[in-house]
Amino acid sequence: MNPVHIILALSVLANAALGWAYLGQRDKAAKASADLTHMQQQRDGARGAASACSDAVEALQEQAAHRAAAAAPARAAAAKTAQQSDRRADYTLSLKPRHVGDACASAQALADEWLRGRVKP
């Protein structure tokens, strides 16, 4: 075998190895590019979902503020009514039992008095 043939054979083998390595790197680069595109799409989707969620939360905050303002008079009236009921309950609890030793009869007398107080002529 001639030295030129040996050098040509080595050159062919080296070129084949370089071609094989190039194809492997090209495939890895194509896969990395596809993965990057997929990740960017996921990121953009997550950003869109987060933006939509943020907008919905802001809308709910505005609606809650509007409803709180609309309900303020009703809450104030309920608090006033509750104060009146609290005073009546404190008065009722401060009364001495009507029938000492008979809790049931005492409770019945308190209930009767309370019912008479609720009747409006």
C-alpha cells in the first residue's frame, strides 16, 4: 500500500468523523432551539394567565369597594338595632328571678314580660 493511499484513507476517515460530529451537533442545536421556543411559549402563556388573574383581582376589589359603600347604611342601621337589643337583653338579665328556686317559672315570667313589651298598640 502506497503512503498516499494511507494518507487519503486517513483523510476520508477524519472527514467522516467530522461530518458525524457536525450532524450530532446540528441535531442538538435544533433540539435546543425547539426547546427554547416551547419554553418561551410556556412563559408567554404564564404571563398572560397572570395578567388575566391580576385584572380579575382588581375588578373584584373595585366591586367589593362599591358593595361595601352601598351596604354601609344597612350595616349602620343593623348596629343601631343590635345596640337596642343588647340593652334589652342586659336589662332582662339584670332582673331578679320572679320565682326563687324555680328556674322554669322564672324564665316563663321573663318571656311573658318580654312578649308584652313587643306588642305595639
